[in-house]
Amino acid sequence: MNTPFDAAAALRSMTSTASEGGTSPIRDASFEAVRTLVGATLSKGPEAVIAAVGEAQAQVERLWTQVRATPAFALGTPKAACGKGCGWCCHQRVGATATEVLYIAQALRSRPGAAPLVERLKSWNGGRPCVFLVDNACSIYDLRPMKCRGVYQVDVRWCMSTFAKLDAPLFGPAPSPEFQLAPKDVFDGAVFGLAHPLHMAGRDCPGVDFIPALKAVIDRSDAVQAWWRGDQVFPAEARLHDWFPPVQRPGGGKDRKARGHGR
């Protein structure tokens, strides 16, 4: 996965009938950018690795801005129904990498005025919608996980019925499951870019259920160091996503116990 990102690559990806090797230039570029960014921090210690998540968020958002500016996207992609005040997609379980969760926990602990959000999180006992959905808007929008960033559906009725389990309005055609593929490619590539260098270095970076995982570490100022030591800082039930390959241990061995458990 080493395709350089540029507008021409995005255009080819969105107009081709098949993606060679099952990938796309957009996803490859996002993966490579984030993988390189995180990989460069491994020798600097855990705090640098976690800080790189914030840098990756900004970098991938810039890639997404470039993709949206291509003629292929602007002229050939159905308009998304998403917008502030919608919030139906926030009625589902959200996956995140372990490093995303640790980064968001740090950011919330240090953010002025975040105490009410932290209390909402600590009092969460299951269920939906997301605890950070306040007045039908994401209250941590700038920090939200990569998986949240890539969801762009074209029919709000489909989100209402699928995510919130509500009856869609009974008029017009049936709700459409169509979505914009480009943002999914951008942010899915980033998710794997966050985890790949850690796994190759023999460090566990599982996919986790975002809210219960965040709740487990929100009050742990030592969570990053504990994770770096190899401690299990997330509850077993939060490790729900078998997104990544087994951890590669030094010497070529694999630790299959480090895998998440897929849905």
C-alpha cells in the first residue's frame, strides 16, 4: 500500500469499475500517510504514539478535503443527508482503535469545561444513543473516532430505521442504504494505518467498542503507560473488533491472544 495521494489518483479510483487488489488509491494513501506518521513515533515512546493520533486526525481530514474537491466527487457522488442536528448514526455501536480511545481520554481530561461530558460517560450503563450526543449533535465532534468520520449516508430515513430502529416515514420510495464510498475509504484506511505499525512492532492495538473502552480509562492517568507495558487496560467485553492481524512478536512469532473478537 504505497500509492501516493493526489487528485488524479482519487479521480481514477472513483471512476474505475474495479479496484486492483481490492483496494483504492484513496484508502491506500490514507493508510500510508497514517502508517508512516505513527511508525515514526514508535522509538519516541507511548506519549508520542498517542499524540500522533491527533496529528493523524488532522492529516486525514486534509486528505478528505482534497477528495471532496475532485470533479469526480463533486459531480459524480450522491449528496449525503448528514448534517448537524441529525444524529441518527449516533445510535449504533462504534469501533475505534485502542490508541484513539487513549488519545480521546487524554484530551477530554485536559479540556476545560469537559467535566459534564466526563460525568455523562462515567454514568453510562449501556444502551444507545452515544453518551456524547447532546441536542442531536456530537459534543466531541473534533475528537470523534475515525469510524464516525467516514459515515456519509444519502437517505436519512435509512439511518433512522437502521441505527435508531425507528419506523421510517411511510411515503415515497423505500429507504436507500446507499452511502458515499470515498469518505469510508479515507477513514477506514486511517484506522488500519493507526494500528499497523504497532502490530508490526509487537504491540497490541485492538479494535474496541468505543464507549465502554473510553469509560474504562477516562479516570486512569496511567492508562497510556499501562497499555505500553502490555497491560490489558480495556475490559474483555470491549474488545469486540477483529480488525487487525495477530501481533507480530520480536523474532517472528505471533501472539494470537492479542486479537480482538469480531462481531
